[in-house]
Amino acid sequence: MQSVEIYTSPLCGFCHAAKRLLNQKGVEFSEIDVFRNPDRKPEMIERANGGRTVPQIFVGETHVGGCDDLYELERAGKLDALLASE
């Protein structure tokens, strides 16, 4: 199973929705709160190729994108394969 990292902030509904999907799938993930740790935001922007909004989701070294992108992978039946890949 790939490691999953998600950059979030506490008042972000899309962050909560993305975490809810991951939790429903039983996926363990590391959460990086850029509101409480603003020094991590430049790292997020660089890793996300300029993406400044949260959430920014990474599966292994793959940048998934945001919440809509995560749900699109799930709808397309591609999320499980991405999570399982080595």
C-alpha cells in the first residue's frame, strides 16, 4: 500500500470530504495542517506544481490533486489500483 499524504486546513470542507473517503476505504494517511504549520505551505505548493489550495493529496510520489480529483479517481475505479501500486 502506498503512503498517502494530505495537506489540509481545519475549516476546509473539501479537506474533510477527502479524509472521509480515505477513512471509508480504510486508508491510513499523514495529514499536514498548513493552517497550524504555515511553514509547510511552500513545500506543498512546490510538490503540487503551484497548487495553493487545500487539500493537496499525494499517493506515494503521485500528485493526485484536490478533493474533486480524488473522488474522480474513485468514480473511475482507479483509486484502489493507485493506492495498491508500489
